[in-house]
Amino acid sequence: MHHKQLTAATLARLHQNQVALGEAVWQLAKWIEQRGSTEVAQGVQAQLQLLTINSAAINQALTELLDSHLNT
């Protein structure tokens, strides 16, 4: 496997892990909120917003990386 392709594949899997962890934490935050700890849930949700923003940027960078690899 070419070095660039390996790097792109590894970064894509790391991104998938980030998204999966974010989803798991979101589900925990909803569970916490349902049990009355709204302050804790709000704090978690604020951090999840940052995760979402970063995820979009990472996804865009991966797309560009993969496109540049396919075009070389």
C-alpha cells in the first residue's frame, strides 16, 4: 500500500472513531439529562458541538487528501 494511501486510510479510521465516540457520549448525555442532571448534560453537549465542528473540518481535509491522491 502506498504511503499516502495508508496515511489517508488511517486518518479516515481515526475520524470514524471520533464520530463513534461522539455518538456514544451524546447518548450518555441524553441519558443523564433524562435523569435530571441538565447542567451536566448541557456541558457535555457544548463539548460535542466542538467535536461536530472539528469532525466537519477533518472530513473536508480527508476528502481533499483522498482527491489529491487519486489525481496523482
